[in-house]
Amino acid sequence: MNLGSVLISIRTFHQRLKPHWWEGAYGTDESVPFQSRMKSAHYVNLTRRILLCCLAMLPGTVSAVVLPGAGLPASGVLAAPQQQSPAQAAAPGSEAQGPPDAESLSLRDQVAHDVLEPLRLGVETQNLQKVLSVFDRKESNNFADLQGQLQAFFFQFAEVRFRYQILQVTADKDHGSATAEVEMDASPYEFSQVPARRSAQMRFQLKLEPKGWKVVGFSPAGFFAVDYGSR
């Protein structure tokens, strides 16, 4: 037995008895004999008890009770609480994990993430502050000269391509060094100027700071210098 069959059976029961006693149970027509009205009221009360007993026997919790004469929902089924599907239930500990921290990266990956990738991005987008953020301003050798070289370089060249390949990385506590093969192609603003192409094996002196590795020195120091003889 299910809820739908119970409601259909009760509704059919009332439809069959309604022509005989439904109006007499609730009406005020004095032409209906008193005994007939009492008999009709007895059937109404009995039907209510049958309905409540059937609802109590059904599994789950019913959110509403329909009594005789109150009508049925359009769907013919009482509303029951919806159960959450297993796919909708969130499993404990299933939250998305964030990116790995610096300690989970290898030394080579840390240097690439902190130094060489920002350097490449800053050179190719000609973002001076991005390039300078790789260097330790206080401990870098000739930091002011480097800033002047980069300003002149970006003033002369319109488009720059920067590539690198890490060859070796070593570290001792908070100091380290990295060697990388670097190539750079630069196209000048003026068509009369010669495009520049440079390649070198660069060596970076590094220092580990709270925000990651920083460059305190590199060679060749004139890698970004403008060659005015090519004008």
C-alpha cells in the first residue's frame, strides 16, 4: 500500500456515498430525516479515522493531512520531504585543495617561480617594476645601473622575446646560485635599427627572503645594456 492508492481509494469511497448522505451530514435541510443525518455523520467520522490510521502506517513523515471534503492536491499525492541524493551530499574533506606551497616545490621550481618566470614576463611585457621586483634592492650589486639599462633598453626596443633553460641550482641555507642558458630577441621601434639577439650563460647569486628567492647579483652584468653602436 502506498500513499497514492490510499488517497484514491478514499476519494472513490466519498464519491460513491456523496449522493446519499454527504449533503445530509453537513446541510441544514430539515427535510432530511434526523436518523439519516446522524448516520451520515457517523460515516464521516469513521472515514476520518480510517484516513488517519492509513497515514500513520505509511513510512516517512507526511507534511499535511487531507480530511474528507477538504479536496486533494492537483497531483493526487501528498507532499513528502525530499531526500538529498548521494551526489548532492558533500563528503567530509572533499574541499578543493589549494596550490602547493613553496616547501612542496623543488629548489629548481622555486627559483623558476620566484626569479626566472617573473624576469621573463617583465622583460617581454616591458614592465620595469616587474623585472626589478626579482632583485634585492638593498643587496644587489649596481642596482641603479641595472635600472638605467632596462629603461634605455625598453625605450629602444618595441618587442622582446626572452627564453631560458635552467642548467643548475644549488643552495646552502638562505643563499644559493643558479645557472641558466638565456636567449633574447628584441625588435627596435625604428626600422633603420638592427634587431638585437643575445644569448649567454647567466649566473645568478640568490638570497632566500620571506617572500621567496631574490637576486643579489648576476653576470654578465651588461646583458641588458643598449649597444649604441648598432644604431
